[in-house]
Amino acid sequence: MRSTKRTPKSSAKPTTSFTAPTWILLSFTILLPLLYGVYLSFLNVNLSSFAPTKFIGLDNYRLALSAPETYSTFITTIQLMVIGLVIQIPLGIFLAVTLHQNLKGSRFFRSVLIVPMLLTPVAVGLIFRFMFDTDIGIINWALSLIGSDGYNWLGARTSALIAIVIVDSWQSVPFVMLLVVAALATIPTSIYEAALVDGANKFQVFFRITLPLIVPTLLVLTMIKIMDFLKLFDTLFILTRGGPGNDTTTLGLWTYKTGFVFLEMSRAAALGVIILFITMPVYFLWRKSAKSVR
Amino acid sequence: MAKISKECAMKIKLDKVASYSILLVAVFFSMFPIFWTISTSIKARVDTFTLPPKFFNFTPTWKNYQLLFELDGFWRIYANTIFITLATTALCLIIGSLAAYSLARTEKFRGRSALEILMIIVRALPGIVIILPLYNLSTYFGLYDRAWALILIYTGFNIPFAIWLMTNFFDQVPTEIEDAARVDGASNMQLFTKVLIPLVTPGLVATGVFVALLSWNEFLIPVIMAGESSKTMPILVSSFISNRTLDWGPMAAAATVALLPIIIFTIAIQKWLVVGLSGGAVKE
């Protein structure tokens, strides 16, 4: 029998030293900016003014929390998130279940259907902006075929929000589909056979067997999508830039505008800290849901 | 009995027809915008502005591409994006695989939970919250508009995901192999480079593909941290929206040029892609 005794040196598992390069990198690119952001939020930095930099305590927070935009953009973020989740998760499951039947060519269909999720969001935003165009857009033309007048899609709040969700869904539904396909593959077929013998119909099989079994995956997916909607920037920036007015501005985009349009760096930093607190529950939930899948 | 089986066969056939119809409709919706971009990119200006739209009945032209390629700095921007993408991918893989190895193999070590929390923060926090102070700091450190700074920032933003993905792959390697090598007196570094890396190469490729995609597509970091000299493709593409000339042809050409490498890439490395995109959940 082979001895399992090891010398102390070689039995040391890889630890802190192996993570050192990552720590150095993250310290400079993530941690330092975050801490500097907190510091910045207590100052009065405004790139358009020549006022000397000074410490102004919680003034930026007071201003940020009393501004109506902080609340309206937060609500917009949540609205986009809710509409997006309600559309993307069921649609993704639906496509995944359709793909999962082992039809001939399902691998080909999967390959084609995941292409949108890989594409540059900025380019995707441009393409859809062209397609949503009021006068020459193909979407309004298609609607005219069925007798609709078409919309000024990006010109009003509700239709613009719908357009944003459509564009995001075009890229996100394939992702949901892909993860659900992976989850479905882990369900043993014997379960289905038993159900069919018992005379269960398709809907019963789906709601009583499939759905409960993929709940852990759905939780992780929901978490990922919540984070993605908090981060939503590229397509939003290209499609509406938060307009008309601030009607489709999310909290993240509002922070960008405060900092890089109004040049109120300190106030934007305060908004950043507020966002950090708002997203706090997400971190804990993510750790929990990620563990439940493993 | 025979009747029932006939009915059954009928039903299965109907099911199949329904499934294929659903999939074909889905394929149409996912492919149409891509088709429309490419077709717009080879249309003359008049053909873009006509209704009903011209799907195939137009004379293709390369004029939009000529305009795009003649843009000041186009090739420099393209090359710069490729360079930043490759460098970021390499850094993420080299630095990230070391960290992923420790996370996969050592249950508890100093700084483990701190690292995990930091990784989740990067994943969940809107990038602007980090980039905005970074932009303000950049004036002190001379980071603005430098390709190497962009590479480091891209790496910082993408490495948590790369580590998470690679940890899954290291987890799948049985520990017995390492134990045997350890008995022979191999150090952790030797184990890592000689034993583990060859075993997780498929995982590393999948991770690399994913990081490369994210870097190629990255917009928020360069829109704030890149000026004229380190501009990337997404910035160039987005610049077509700011000038109000509504010239969709060159815009579609720019979008096509940004998307084409991805589409070709996708077809070429299909297998790795599915593994990487699903976070290691799908195994081929």
C-alpha cells in the first residue's frame, strides 16, 4: 500500500500566494476606486467649477436623496427589471423545453439561437434603433401590414421601455434558454417515463415534474438577470440615452449623467455609494443561490 | 389497439410540427436583425430609405464599407481592439487560473471570503460606480487614454467571472492525481503547471473565449477611460449615433464589421462556447 504521508512542505495546499496577483490587480482596479469613490462623495468636486476642493460632509448624500430623479430612475430600473424578468424567464424556459425534446437538428437550432447573446451590445443597440425608427424602421412597416399606425417607439416613455426590454430580451432569452437546457439535461428520463405510464399529460409533466426540478437553476438565473438589469448600460445608452428627458434613465445611467454630463463628480460618487448599498442584498442572495446549485 | 397507436403517432407528428414551427419562428427572430444589418450595409443610400423595405431587390454596393475604412484611424482602432482583447484574455487566464486553483483546492485560507465578496461586488455592481472614481483617480496616475491601463481595467472587471468559471473546471479534476504527484515531492507550482493546466485546458479555452467576447464588446470602460489614441470598436460604432445625419448605411457597415469576427468565431469554436457561456453547466 502506498503511503499517504507527505512532507510538510509539499502538503501545503495552494493558498494566499496563488491569489496574490489577483489581489494586487483587484486592489488597484476595483478596491481603490471604490474607496476613493467614498472619499470623493464627501468632497465638492465639480469639473465645471473652479471652486477649491473641500470637505462638505454629507451634503452630496442629502442632495442626492432629495432629488426626485434618484427615485424616478430607481423606479425605472425596477420596472425594466420586472418587465424583463417576466418576459425573458418564461420565454427562455419555453424555448429550452422545445429544444430539449431531442428533435433532429436541435444542436443546430441551439447554435443558431445563442448567436444574439454574443453580439456587441452597442452594435445591437444601433441595429434596433434603426429598426425602431418611426419613419423608415422595419418594425413600424411590419405593423402597418397588419393595419397599425406604428409608434414613435423611442419617443415616449412606455413604448421606449418596451423597446429597451425587447432589445435586452433579444440578447438575454438565449442565455436563459441555454442555462435551462443544461438544467433539463440533468433530469433523469426515467422520471418522465414513470409519469407517462401514469397517464400524465404534457402540462402536468411540465408543471409537476420539470418546473420543480429546475427551480434552483431558475433562482440563479433570476439573480444573474437582476444583476444584469442593475448594470444595464450599453443598449440603453445607444437606444435612448435615457430619454425622452429622463424617462428611461436607470439609476446607473443617472449616475453616469450626473458625473459625465453635469460634471458633478462628487454627487455622482455619492450616488455610487447609494447604489452599493441598494445592491447589498443581491450579494448575499447570490452567495446563497449559487451554493444551492452546487 | 391499432387505432390508439395510430392516434398516438398522429399526435407525436403534430407535436413535432409544432416544435419545429416554434424553433423556426425563434430562428427567424434571432437572425433577422443580423440579416437586416448586413443587407443595409451593402445598400445604396436611396435603398435604405424606401418603403416598403427592399429585402433582396437592390444592387449591392461596397460604398458604405469604403467610407468606413477610409475613416481616420479605422484600422488603428480595429487593431487596438484586437490587441486589448488578446492581452486582457491572456492576463485573465494567467492570473485567474492561479486564483481559481486555490479556490477549488483549498477550503479555507486567509482572504478567501474577502476575495469572494469582492468578486460578487464586481459582478453585481453597475460598472459606473467603479469607473467614475477611477476616472477621477486617473488624472493622478496618468491612466487616461492608455491602452495598457485599459487592459488592466478590463482584466480587473472580467477576472472575477473568469475565476468563477475556471474554479468549476478545476473542481472537476480528481484530487488523486495531485496526491500522487505530491508524494513524489512536486511543489504546488509544479503541480499547477505540469499536472493541472494540461488537464483543464478545455476549461481554460472556454474561459478564454468568453473573456475575449466580453472584452471585444466592452463599452462602458472605454467610453470613459479611452480618448482618441486608445479608442476601441464599440466606441467607433457608437459614434455613428451622435452625428445626426441618420446615415444608416455606414452605421450598418460599422456594426457588421464589429459583429463579423464574433459570428465567425462563434461558428469556429461552437463547442467551447456552449461550455463557457453556460458557466460550465453544459458539458459537451
